[in-house]
Amino acid sequence: MTTGCCSNSSTNAVLGSERSQTHLLPSEYYASLPRHIAGAGAIIHDAAGSILLVHPSCRTDTWEIPGGGLDVGESPPQAVRRGVQEELGIDITPGRVPGVDWVPEQADGRPPRANYLFDGRLITRGNQTRIHLGPDELTAWQLTIE
């Protein structure tokens, strides 16, 4: 069976020993693939191992790691750097990706989301004093053990 842009496996049918395939143009094949959105977050910590969390202004029920959604044409490292700058007013150089978080489709219509979690590295006391919350983004930040 052919895979990739020439066929759509969801349209393939097995009929006895014969196979029936629908061949698609690349644009049709890519249009048939599932859609999801992507985000990037920074796991920023202090010397004691506490993790920096932010309280988004649009929610009252949660604390999150800083970051945000990818803009069109933006890579995950670019997005996390921009997101931290917009939210906290500090510049980071994202490190490795220790994990990817998958969030399934939400009841409110949000599509599935893949969040790339970057090592945001150590935040020093000097950088902590330079944090300025984006007024439209966050209401608070804190370092927490858990």
C-alpha cells in the first residue's frame, strides 16, 4: 500500500485480496490530516529548584508556566522566547525540550494542542527583580516547590 501524499489511508478499503485506494494530490492529502495547535512553555527555576509559575489574567482557577501559542511561521523556540518576554519582560535562551504535553480537544471547541516544554534555565535574584508582568497577560507570578 502506498503511503504519504499519494494516498489517504482513511479512504483505503480491503476487499478480499484486492485493495482499493483513492489517490490524492498533495494539497488534498495535507488538507485531510488532523489539525491541532501548538504552544511552547518555559520551565524556569531558581537555585533551590523552585519553579516559576504565572497566573493568567483570563483565568482564576489555575497557575501555569510562562509561554504561549505559536504564531504563524514561528518555531517553538522562537515562541517560548517571545512568550516569556511578553509575559515577564525578561529574555531567556531556551534549552533542551524535556517533554511535550498533549492536551486533547476541549468541550469549548479548542482543538487538540501540543505544548513543547523547554528548559527555561535558572532565574537569578537579579532577573527576578527585572520581572515586569504584561498587563494584559498576567496578574501574578511566584516560585513554587510543587
